[in-house]
Amino acid sequence: MENNNSYYSKSQTDKIGNAIIYLSKNYNGKLYKTTLLKLIYLLEESSIKKFGIPFFNIDFKIWKLGPVFTDLYYELNEGLEIFKPYFDVSVNEYGKYIHSEIEFSDDEFSDNDIELMDTILESHKSDCSEDLVEITHSRNRPWYIQANNDRLLDEQGNLIKSTTDKSIDFEILLDKASTQYYLLQSALESKRVFDSLV
């Protein structure tokens, strides 16, 4: 598929787009917007914890209902068309949901990636979007730890603003002496180099 976006590499766009296809085709029921955003985040967090390697190597911002992959959020709400070839958004009485008419391509995925997607789908097949928000906001997760450290929370633990420019720091998840930490540092450096070139 052609990549009409200059910020993401073709392989990165393909991986994100095909992950959305995989999740939408294998999710238990309709895959609504908030649920998709949370599953995408949980893939990133789980991959870093397990392997030290980001699943997508993208930024997630600390938002009230975050962590949020903002480009996907805006695509779902405003039709940016970064990932348009991969899925469509429909609306029913419950909200926006994702569906795809094209086949999943595993070209950008390792066996570990597929297994991780299956694990995330199985672990959260009964969770509604509110459950997933609660999971990603729990006190032992990067969203809460970082928002708390940066004094972005009120006394009840809610984000003071609806959105922030702060990105999730996944290093919080790892022991600095671990192999995973070293691998994450390498991936983040590669992302910084790529970002400086676009």
C-alpha cells in the first residue's frame, strides 16, 4: 500500500495499519474507538515490558482518557487518512467503531508480535472501554506514574487538563540494568534519528 504520510515510514504505517486490521477482525464484537486506542497502547506497553522493544515505536500522550496515540485519535475523529487504506470507521448508537474489508498482511510482524496481539486480545476480550481506561490509568502504570510525577493530577487522581503534550516514558517500566532497558534505549535512539530526518 502507498504511504501518503511523510512522518511514518512505510513499514511503520503498514505495521500500525495491519495491527488495526488484525485487532478489528479478531476482537470479540465491534471494536470501538476507545477500545482500539487502549489495545494499541497495551501492545506497546506489553512489548516493551516483555522484550524491551516497542511494538510500534510511536509516541503516546498523557491525555485524560489516555495514554493516546494522537495521530490515530485524530484519524478516527477527523479523518486524517494516514491509515485510511487499512480500515474504515462507522458509527452506530454506541459510537465509532472500526472495520476493515482488506486482508491482514503479516509482512511486518514476527511470530512474537502475532502471539502478543493474540495475548492482548484474549486478556481483554471481556473488557469494555471503561475497563481499559481504568487499567491503563492504574497507579502502577506509566500513565499514572508520569502524570503524578509531573503534577498533572488533581487530588482524586484525575488529569487536570483534557490533553497534554507529555509523552509516556516507557523507561519507567524497566530496570535500568536489564537487557530490555538497553534494547529500549536503542529503539528510542533509532526513533530520534528518524524523527530528525523527517
